[in-house]
Amino acid sequence: MLMVFSFCKKKDDPEPPATEEPAPNPINSADTGIYACKKIPAPPGPFGWTDSTVDVNKNVNFFMRNPLNGDEMIVVVDGDLFGYNKMFNINLKTKQQKFLANIDDFTPDVNARGWILFSTYEDNIYRIKTNGDSLTAVSKINVAHNPHWDYTGDNMYFFQKAYANVPAQLVKANRFGQTITALPHTMAHHAPFKKSDKVIRQKITDNIVTLVLRNMVDYSEKDLISGPYKGASAPAHFSNLCLDQNDQNIYWSNASGIFRCNLLSMKTDTLFKNCDNRIYMRPKMVLNTGEMTYSLLLKRIINEQILFHEYKTFEYDIPSRQSREIKIF
């Protein structure tokens, strides 16, 4: 069984606080049907499972609403034979699709004016309008990825890998990519606040990774919660970080599911728990609402050699803890 832990950083209390009881998965409170947790046996020999799916171009691993048109979704589908994830604008009513870009494994971000930030496998950052116009390079030296708009929607944060004699950094830049400030940083995942000039970043100490709240006005920092760090090649404990619209809760996903931590009480609870055949991934807040999007990967055995993969997409209403499936295709 894969274990997950998070704990507050307190000088006088090194023990982790009790977490809230995991919320029942809203789409599956009875835990029946295709959503039921089931064990997948060990891969068959000698070559393991043969993976099958309906269409790789319909395997949506991430999506977000277009803030300029609620009928349109910005959709990212799984990598193709060339290794790229592909980003589309899809109109839910007309089913019209517009290809936007090939992107890397990091999720894109959109501001209220409909500009999407994304990074590529060449480690460069671009911005493009949700309608596919005005593709603009933000970085050109192949060391930058995982960009996010800051609270103004004019500036951005991105992770810059070490190069030459420049150490790895979390960079704050304007929309043209010109650096405003930078600070030493080792983890690509981060989350700007929605209402103020603050950002959640990560630091590593031995085998522990800690979320740190950084105030970009007075440069103060505060340790929040921590989890295991298993090395740069292992999946990150705090992936796909994002804050809600009022900067009250931080959300993330990892190999165990989707989680939330309240920044006032520092209590952590499980929103969706993964199991062998059911993987919840990539939470993203919908601009100016109390909703979150996420994708669900379902796996089922077709026969003793074939493992079938199916993706489903949902919007989650945070106050009511109810999910509804969004039929993108």
C-alpha cells in the first residue's frame, strides 16, 4: 500500500496533526460500477500488459474552461508517437476543435483575458490566445517550463533550470519574459496566489520536501506542510499545485490522489483517493468560481494480456463536494 503523509512545521510539535476524514468520492459514494476500486494483478510475463485505448486524441489528462467563452474547453490530450501532449480548444456545443500547440507534461495556465501560458518539451515558454491567435515566444534558451500567471494576469512565474553558471531559479517575469525577480529553487511545481503577490514554492531538506509561502513584497517566507522526497526521478509529492479563488486552500495531486490543505488551520484532507484501476489527476481551479476541474483515468482488464485505459473529465463544486462529468468528446 502506498502511504502519503503531510504535516505542519511547528517547532514545539514535531508530530503530524490528525488529518480530516477523507471525503467520499462524489462520483462514486456507493463505490459500485465502473468506478469501484479493483485490484489489477501483476503484469503478465514476459512483456507485461499491452495497453489499449479508444483514441489517444481523446485521452484528456487535463482541461480548463475558456474564461472568454464558457462553452469552450482548453483540453490537453496524452502524448502521441512523437512524445508530445497536444492542446486544443474544443467547443462543447458545436464540437469544433482547434489545435493550439504541442506541449510538455506541465499543465497550461490561462488568465482572465484569455491568454494561455504553456511550455514545450524543448523547455521554452509561449503564450497564445484561446482562439489560437498571436502565438508568442516568451523564452528562447531552452531552460524554462511550468509557467503560471500571477494575481495580476500580467506577470508570470516559471521554473528555470540551471545552466552555465546560473543556478536553478523560480523566476517572476513580465508577459514578455523579462525577469522582474528570481530566487533559488529546485522544484518545478509552484502556485501563485490569486489575490496578492505571494507564491507557494517548494524546498528540499534531505528526504523531505516542504511547501513554503513566499511573500514577494517583503520577501518573508513561512513553512507550511511537508511530505516525502524520493529523488528528482521519482514522482513529486506536491504536483499540480493550485490555490482556490480566495487563497484559502492549496490543492495538489500525487500518486495517491488529490488533496487539499487549509492555509489557516493547516489541516489536510483527501478529496479523491487513487486505487489500482482509478487515478485522479491534475486539479485546476476554474477562474472566479468555486469549482475545480480534474481528470480520471480508469483501467480495466480486457483479457489476460490487454489493459484498457479510459479517461473521464469532471468539474467539482467545492462547497457542495459534488462532481459532474463534462462530456468533451
